[in-house]
Amino acid sequence: MKIPSKRRNPILADIFSRLKCMERRGSGFKKILADYEGQVEFDETKMPVFEADNDDFTLTLYNLNYGTNYATQVNENVIENVIEISEEKIKKLMPEYSKKKLAKACEILKMISKIPNISIDELRIALDVTDRTIARYISELKDKDIIERKGPDNGGEWKIK
């Protein structure tokens, strides 16, 4: 890499320096390369490309997540297994649930498994139910020890047991 180390935008460099957001000048290229090389999906074909001339500077960063079907497949399989196990668990723990209620409870579990930090309001909107209905579902699932809340109401996560 033969790109001269110089300030490309001295005004921005000065601002970042005064805000103490810059560790030291001229260290960015090495950090970018080191961070990329340390990623799981990294290979030589995805090496960042630096291009510079007197007037322009271009950095091309390749998406390291593009084409990672394995991770997506594993995640989807885990979610489906969790839902199947949970559906059986709900049927056993809540035999009084109708098919409609069972389907809603499974939707809640599916959403929680995909987005653990989802809020009750987001669940309510996604399932198109009232505040009281979603609160009742959540309460029943918690009472039967199917789900639990980890952390605070704001910023916590749901866990399927």
C-alpha cells in the first residue's frame, strides 16, 4: 500500500483532535486492515481497497456478511426448533388454549427468539392486538415459566426457557 500519510481534510482532523476522538494521526489504515483480517468471514478477496491521487481518496470495504448462508441457516433451524419445542410445551402447560391462542403464543415466541430485545409495544403492533391482550399473553407465558425477562424493562431481553 503506497498511499502517502497526509491530512486529507485538516479542518476535520483538527476538530477530531480537539474533541479527543483521534488517537494519533496516520494510524487509520493499519487499524482498518487489522480489524478486517480479524473477522470470521474474512478472506483475501475481501481485503479493503485504498485508492488515492492528488485530489481524491477512495476506500472500498467489502461486506463480510454477504453470502453467509451457513450462519443464516443455522439461525433459522435453531429458531424453528425453539418454536417446535415451545409449541409442544405450551400445549402441555396450557391445554385450555384454543388453536388461535396457541398460534398467537407461538408468534410471540418466534418474535422473541428472533429479536430478544423486542418491546411489548412492538409485539402488540406486530400481532395487531390490544395492550391488555399482549400483557395477558406475556403474563401467562411468564407464569407458566416459558419465558422470562432478563434486565430492565427498557433495554432488557426476553429469554425462552
